[in-house]
Amino acid sequence: MKRIRLLRWSGSVLSLRTRPSCLRHHIAVNIRLQSTASAALQQSPDEISNPSPSSRLDELDLRELPSPPPSRALSSAKLSALHARLSLSSRLPIQTLARCLVDPTADPDPSFNNVSLQILGSDLLGYYTSEAILCRYPRLPMTVVFAAMYAYCGPKTLLSITREWGVDIAAEPGGEVDPGLLQCKLTVPGNAAVGNTGIQEKEIAGQDVERSWKRGLSSRSVTDNYFGDEVRRTEADYAERPELKKQDAALTQQGKETTVERASTNFVRAVMGAVYLHGGRKAAKLFFKEHILSRHLAIGRMFDFREPTRDLSRLCAREGFESPVARILSETGRKSRHPVFVVGVFSGRDKLGEAAGGSLDEARVRAAVHALKGWYLYSPLDVRVPSDAEGDTTTPWTPVLVDGGEVIV
């Protein structure tokens, strides 16, 4: 039998300490730099087996940092797994992905946290989601549009996406923490007791001020955010309503801490912004379709009509249709304990809706609701959103349907 030469495969089998001295390996030393550039120092295997006092000082320096240096991202298995799990392009550096996991409450330095990325990602998510909803369902009421926006890219949805991506939260942020963990300073739970007083945190901090005014739909559509919620107030708002200063002061004190939902929301938005910066518009649009728009949303269940028969009459009058008339189509068991009536709503010879109920009034109301949903849930066959036409000079842009809006009673 021939002897096997050990030197041919010893480099891939032998451990680091038993390898010949001629084999050298370069190992990066953790240095805090920005995510756009990273440096590495070379160490020999002898220096690794016998750490010098300088390496111990480096470990102590890591504990003093508010977040891990970007150079540590190259050696993080969690980051590499997350990068592959999301099918991110190689154009997106792993250091930028690590930056997306650093919340401003963990590191206030804007050069190392995800503030700038999550602002861009928030605008992109709002833009892509709103155009997809409005172009696909051009007749939706604004209240349903706000609810659909919240369902697609709201905080609770983004928190669920963070958990689906397998991202864990660090117990406490710091330089020695694995860069693959979401780093933030969590706020004290609201049900936590303050000392031995028996008073909970939520009873003394961040008490909401009762609103003495009503915000109309016009204000929510023009001055508020994508979900119809209030944005930051100006000095004019404080002058009109001085009681808002107390509420905003409590929120400012809580700005140094965050919740899991808020940190997860900022993380997903930051990833969206990073994909757009490094991959371009097409990569960001594909990422949005795969992770956000691919979720099933039953928009038909979001309607809540208080007077459906009155709304249907006003809608027919506005569109120039004949007044709706309810007609019984069939029935069974009228004198029994569980009768069933099928009622249809007609406008002239056109049937607008049909529904069944245990009584004539119930069937008539359900038929009116069915007719209203058939109008508001109208969807064109070929939907092309405005962002698809950006940079495309071959296909001419076809304007989408702009409806007159919902019925105002």
C-alpha cells in the first residue's frame, strides 16, 4: 500500500494549533469604524493562542462602546444567516445590515444607528403601499384606505415580519453584543410596580390627555401620516391647544427608551431603505412585493356601514341611477321558527346586490351592504402603478381611474 502524504490535506483537516508554521491566517480585529469602510489587522496563530494585554484592552474597549463596531459584522454568523435568509443582493454590505439592527436608543450617533435608513424606508413603504391600494381599488373610502395601510405596513405587521425573519432582541445593547441581534433599550413595562408603593408605571408616566376637539377626515388625509394618525405638532398647534405640551413632554422623556414593536418597525423600514440605496428601485420594489404586498388582506371585511340603505340611495342619486328598490326573490319557512328570505336590491332593471336573512329587514340591509361593497371594491383588470413607469420609456403611461370619492351623508 502507498503511504498518504499528510501535507497535502493537512491544511484543511488539522486544527489551528497543529498546523505547520508556514500557514498563515489573517483574522480581523474589531475596530469601530463607519459601515461604509472597515479595516483589519493581521494576527498570527501564536498571538491568538496567547492573547496579549492589548487584546484584553480591546475587549474592555468593546464594553464601553454603545453598539458593536461594523468590523465585527464580518464574523457574525447571525448576520450572514439573515442576509441569506432575506435573499439580499451582494451589493448590500453586511455592515449596512448590521447598522439596520442598531436602534437610536442603543447608539445615539446617527453614523452608526438606523435613523437615516428607516426614514427613507418609511417613505418608500408608504409610497408603494398607498399606490398599490389606490390603483387596485380606486373607489375605497379613506377610512378603509387608512385601515389597509395599517394592515400592510403598520407597526404590528412589521413586528410580525421581524419575528418571521428570525431576528432576536439583545437583552442589553453594547459593543460586545453579537451584531446579528436587534439592539435597543427597552422601556419599563407598564404593569411594573414602582418600588413598594403598588403603583404601576403606566399610571404615573405618559398619561394621555383627553382631546376636547374632533379631527375630521380632511385633517387625517392632508396633515397626518399614512395611517391617519397625528404627526409632530408645530408651535401653532401648541398655541391653539396648550394642553398638548404636557403630553409631548412625557413622550420626550420616554424617547430614550423604546418598545419591541417600535424597534422592530424601525428595523424593517431601515432594511427597506438599505435595499433601495444599494440595490436600486427595482430591487426595492421586488423586496416590497415579496415581503409586504404578498400578504393576503381581506379588504371586504374592513367596511362598517351604519346606514347602508341610506348610503346606497345617496350613491345612486349622485351617479344618476334610478332609486334602489328592494324586492323579495325567494323565501322558505315563513311561518316556521327559522325562516330564510332572499332579497335583491334593484336600480331599474339592474340588480345591484342580493343577500339572505332571517327577516325581510335583515335581508334588505345585507343586500344594500352587498351592493355598496360591489361598488367600492371595484378593481380594474390591468393595474399599473406610477412607480412601474419610472425609467420605462418603451411603454406609454396610461392614467389610472380617479373616482369621485365616497358618499358623504
